[in-house]
Amino acid sequence: MLAGVVGGTEETTTGVIRLRALEAQGGLGFPVLSVNDADTKHLFDNRYGTGQSTVDGLLRATNMLIAGKRVVVAGFGWCGRGIASRVRGMGASVIVLEVDPLRALEAVMDGFLVMPAAEAAAVGDVFITATGDLDVIRPEHVARMKDGAVLANAGHFDVEVDLPGLAGLAVEVREVRPSVREFEMADGRRIHLLAEGRVLNLASAEGHPASVMDMSFANQALGAEFIAREGPGLEKRVYAVPRHIDEEIAAVKLATLGVEIDALTPDQARYLASWDRGT
């Protein structure tokens, strides 16, 4: 099938990770544009879209009061940042789990608590994964959780919570609400899993609002146009979205919102492009 493929575009963080891994192994069959890396995609879709739709899924599934809860967010990429920001805005105390020291430091500077998963497991009320990796929440973490803890995944397939490990700890499993599965532990504690560990904002809600997905789909459309035009001359690797596409989408989005901005004067533009003034 590769013979007729000019190129492709990829929307998701995890999809781009896979494609870059394939490229590194020499197995990528055609050029791919990383739509996810466009600023008008990940800064908005991932952050504001995932943040809001994850909260939407959490509320639809549980009808819980977020204010006063300790919410543990695993991963401080753009999706994790959006989730952490949204639940903090609703009155939660937020704990961030990270393996990247730079992202962990940024979370600290943003005012979030950062700690290892084993410590957070003992104090969290709600755990939301947004890492793109597997086994983020494991049996050793569940063993330390309080009665009534809620587990949810907003990042990837149903692998971020170790589901076989969770089931192995339970003496009884039952559905207590639509999208809420209760695992009773031998000591009587109850752990609640949302949406069977699948992506919460899709399985228990409606995904992101169209008013933020429009920029992602604009990237896909203009990216596909770019690949159709330039693909035959490109190498078989993952490419960033050209900056002019990002800027065009941002400008159009501002116009649809009725927002106007200033433009540089010719002298300002020359100043910014010079080396011999203001040094």
C-alpha cells in the first residue's frame, strides 16, 4: 500500500511518538507532518480542550463536588497542565506526578505540589492519568489509596491504569453508576474506576468543544494540502508544521472571535531584525 502514499499528518502526541520511533528505526514509509506539535494545536486542543472535557467526563460519571478534593494529575504535558489548571480553578488541591525534572520544576513554579506516585497514592481523592504511557497507576499504589478513591485516564488507551493488577486486588467488582466500576478490596476499601480505564473525556463525555477543535482540524486540512504539494520532494521523516500555517490559523481564529491586534511598524520590524542597534 505504500506505493501510492504521498505522506500523512498526525494529530496526537502518542501517535507522533510512535512515528518518531518508527523513523529512528528506519521504518517510516512516507513523510509525516506532526500536527500535534503545531502551537495552534497543542497549546489549545491539548490544554484547554482536554482540560475541560476531562472535567466534563468526571462530572458526568460521578456528579462529585470537585471543590475541596485532592486531585492527582499524572503527567504535566499540555494535557496534564490543562487538567491541573481546570480542577484547581474549581477548588481542588492539585498534586502533579512527573518523571521529567523540567516539567516537574515547572509544575512547582506554577504552584502545584509535586511528589512521587507512592506518596500521592495515600492522600489523593481523584487520580487522573495523562501520560501516554502504561501502568502509571499500579497495584502498589492502589494498595495505599483511601476508601472511595477515583481512578480515571485522560491520556491514552486503557493501559495507563494497570487494569489486570487492579482486578487482581479486588474481592468483588460491580457497576455502581454508568461509567463507574467499583473494586472492593479485601480490607473493605472501595476503589472506583471510570470509563473502564478508557479515555474519560471521550468515553464519558463528548470530547472537546468544536470551538477549540477547529484549530486542530484547520491544521489537518492545511497540513494535508502541504503534504499533497510538497510530499514527493520530502524525506521519509516526521516534519513540523510550517510556521506560516500556524500563524495563518491563529490569525483566522482571532478574526472569528472578533479580536484585533496591532502590527509592527516598519521601524520596529527593522529594529527586531537588526544586530547593530540596541546591543
